[in-house]
Amino acid sequence: MENLYDREMYGADLASEVEQLGRIAIGIANRWVLGWPSVAQRMVENGTYLNLLISQVELEKTILSNEPGMRHLSPSEILSVYEIREAPPY
């Protein structure tokens, strides 16, 4: 399993909560912090990060689980077909 990148940014409690959400959540969290570090930091600081992450995880899981006919595509390609943003929702 992928490790949570820049775990210190989250603080111990939030980092543990993100990790408990599983590999998809960790992947999204890493994508957000590597691609949009200032936005991710702002979400952590204003307390919206976890709820937004959970919403994104649910959205991506729903789309990926409902598309068995697209297994020839990578998960990011499937999300792109549905115009799901990779960026945080800020």
C-alpha cells in the first residue's frame, strides 16, 4: 500500500483518519498534496479536508465500481471520461 505523503502536514490525528480510509483515500490525498499543496494545506487548516476527501473517495469508488466495461482503461482514464476533477474541490 502507498504511504501517506507529507504526513506531518496533516497532524497525527488527521493523518491516521486518512490512512484508515484506505488506499484510494491515500492515493487521492497524495494527489492533492503533491499537485496542489497550498490548497491541501488550506483545507487542513480550515477543517474541511476530511469531509472533502471522504466525498471524493465515495465519488471515485462509485464511478470505478460501476464501469466493468472500461477495465481496459486506468482508473484515472475512467475518471477523466466522467470529467471528474483530480484537483481538490477548491
